Amino acid sequence: MCTETKLVGLEKAISVLCMILCLLSILSSGAKLSANAGFASVTVSPSDSIQAAINNATTGDTIFVRAGTYYESLEVNKSVSLVGEDRDQTIVDGQNNQFIISITADHVDIEGFTIQSAFNPNYGISMLGSKGDVISYNIVENSQQGIALTSSGNNTISGNVITGNTQWGIALISSSNNVVSGNVITANTQVGVFVYASNRNLFSGNMISGNNGGFSISFSGGNVFSGNTLVSNHAGEAVSSSTLNTFYDNNFCDPIQVDDGLRNTWDNGVEGNYWSNYTGHDRGDGIGNETYDVVVGNITSSVTAMNLDHHPLMGGFSSFDATLASEMYEISTISNSTVSDFEFIVGTETGNKIIKFNVTGAEGTVGFSRIAIPIRLMNTSVIVLVGEREIIPTWLNSQNTALNYLYLTYSHSNQTILIISSKTLDLYNQLLDKFLTLNATYYGLLGNFTTQLQTDLSGLNGTFNGLLSSYASLLGNYSKLQQSYLDLNNSYQEHLFDYSQNLENVRSLMYIFAAATAILIVITVYFSKHAHSRLTKAPEEKDRF
């Protein structure tokens, strides 16, 4: 993992980026000149003096330097831009002077030069008390200190090749809030990057290799080191008397010495650093299971140590730029393969977005790649090909709302990986998502309907059983009432019969009584008549006598 070969892709990417920056700077300078009548553009040829052009320039001027070798040292004491025609062919040779280029003004841009000297002056480029300067796409070699910033802030040092200097490649002394990015710092006799009493600087995407020491940080804090590769530096790296610095996504292939008494942060909460001597295990996402103790230089279970990498990387970190619709995006990989020849392509006819890169590794071993893709660049509707074989990747869960993390494994060999985002596939997935949503809604409604129907049916069944029970109870009561009615009816019939009998008896008695009365009347009448007759006869008899 930690070899010069693995970094070839990064060097190419840096070189291309720097060329783009150089061209953009030239174009933007031209645009600036046309928009501001007070600015001028001066062209310097090998027969001319760059220093003379600087002396005659005014603030905001651009000095365009034709290819050739210029034997002079430069003092830039005003805000101008120096742009070389061709970095390899536009050479400033400082000869035996103390410095090759000294910058004491603010907002100075220098790009596209080879800055060298056969006599090792103290500084290739020296910045003293300046701010807002940009030093990019230059080759700085054969001095004591390649690029040195002293009491300078808010400057950008990017895309330079700094090599063969007898002391430091880049030095920051009492300088804060600077950006040092995308530089190749190699074969410097002492230290690639020297940081002393400097705070809140950003060091990102630098390749620091083949120096005696990779970097040395002393009495400095609040700096961020991200995406740097440190390999084949003889004495390794050192962090001393420094605290509150943050390190993540760096490739540490050399030994590192860290003061244990001061706290620094060695991960960003999600990803840590790649350590060539890490012996932990992958948890299935390119991140190690075991914590790495930076001071001890091995895995540890300690939770009280002050310099722990909680998320060590299982493979080397690399990042690449992709441009879409004039916007720049960063794609990063963590892989145990050698990653090279990165490309981002947009199909002219299909509009498909394609990420392409090569992976190589020892035959017979298993390779993996964890790829962070900006969501605005490419969504999850992708096809992944390793060689000619399609594989199903794993999308990792992440709290980062700007990135998707893709994890894939494969058998090692020299293979090309293609990640294709297709508009047709995206449309299909959108329709599929809508269908699945509708299908889920349907089954949800069906489930709710079934549940409600079962609930209602159960309720109705309970009500029916209740009514049935009430009916049975009523039926029982009806049967009892019917029996009672029959009993009453029988009793009534008996009473009716008795009544009829009694009525008949009464009638009979009435008949007897009537007859008796009639007889009595007859008898009475008879006796009355008879008595009357007797009374009537008596006088007559009396008379007779």
C-alpha cells in the first residue's frame, strides 16, 4: 500500500489540477485586466529582466513570463501576478543569492515557474509578513528551504513540486491560517514540511516522500492534516509540544513520534488514518474494529489514552476531482488496492455519469474499495462493473447528508472498476420506488381493511352471539310463558267447567225454585179460593139454619 507506485495517480491528478489552475489564472487575469482599465499585462522575454518588470508594475498588474532561463533573484514588494508560460521551461535561477524569490507584499500570485539554483541559496521562495499570496504550480528545487513562510497568514501554497532542497521543503514559522495543498514534497535532505509556532493551518492532499523526515510539528496547535501521504521518509514524522491538531484520512507509512502528554485528534469521528503497521480487522466497511494508539504504534483497548485513532483505515486513502456542469466535486477512496488512472466521464449521447479507475493487488488476495461519492454528482442508481463482471455493492449508512458511501469487494488482479449512474436506471428506480410505495400503501390499506373487517366481524359476531343468547333466553321465557298460559288455560277451563256446572245447578235450582214458587202460588190460590168458598158458604148455612 505504501509505495511510490500507488501515488502515481495522485501525482497525475495534482499535475492536471495545477495546469488547470494555471490556465484559469491566466484567463482570469486577462478578464481582470479588460474589466479594470488601471491594470496592465506585461510580457517578459528571456532577453528582459523580470525584476525590472516588477519594478515598473503597479498594484494588480500581471507579468507574463515567456519560456526561458532568467538568471536573477526577485524581490516582489507589490501586489502583482507572475505567470510562467511553461513550468518546465520557464526557469528562474537565483545563482548565488540568498533567495531566489522574496515576497514581502500581500496578494502576490506566482505560478508556472521552475525556481532553482546551483548554489543552494537560503530560500527558493521566501514570504515575510505577507498575506493573501498564492504560490501554485511551480517547481522549487536546489535551495536550503524550498518555500518558507515567516509571520505570514492567509496564503495558499498548492500544486507545487518541491524537491532536492538541503533543509526543508515547506516551512511555516509563526504563520497561521494558511493552506498547503496538493504539493509533491520529495527528496529534501531534512524535513518535507516543517511547522513551528504556527496555528490553524490546513495541510491537505500533499505527497511527502523520500525526505529524511516527513513532517515536524512543534509548538503549534489547531492545524488540520487531511488526505496527505507520507511514505519512505527515513526518520518518519514527529509531533512535539503541540496540541489540538487534527489528523484524518492521511496515509502514514512511516514511523511517527508523538508527545503523549498533549492531546491531538486522530480521526474525524467517521474516518481516521491509514497506518501501515495496523493489525486490526475490517468491520465490513473499510474501517478497522480495533482502536490504534498513535504513541504506542499498535492496536489497543485503552479508552484513556490521549492520542487514539478510533476509526483506523483498512486501506490507503486517495482523492480525485471530478467536474460536472462547471462545478468541482471530490471523490475519495479507501482501498487496499493500488488505485490509479482515475477518470470521471459523462456520456455525450446517454448522459450517463461514469467513475472509472484501475485497481491492482497481489494475485489471489481479496481487494476492497470504499468510495465516497457526492450525492449531487451521482445518486444511488448505479451499475458497478469489476472488469466485465457486474457486482452488487453495499451502500453504507452515513450521517453525512452530502456523500454516499459505496463499498465493494473483488478478487485482486489488474482490473478496471466502472461505476455507472444511468438516467434510464434512475428513472426505472424512481418508478420502482413509486410502485413499491403504492404497493406498500395498497397492502397497508388491505391490511387495515382486513384488520378492520375482522374487528367489525368479531364485533358483529359478538353482538350476534349476544342477541342469540338473548333470543334463547327470550325463547326460554316464552316457553315458560306458554306453559304458564297452558296451565292458566287448563285452570280456566276447569273453572269454566265448574262455573258451567254451578250455573247449571243454579238454573236447576231456579227452575225448582220457580216450580216451587208456582206450586206455592197455586196452592196458595187454591187454598185462598177454598177458604173464600168456605167463608161464603158459612153464612148461607147459617141462614139455612
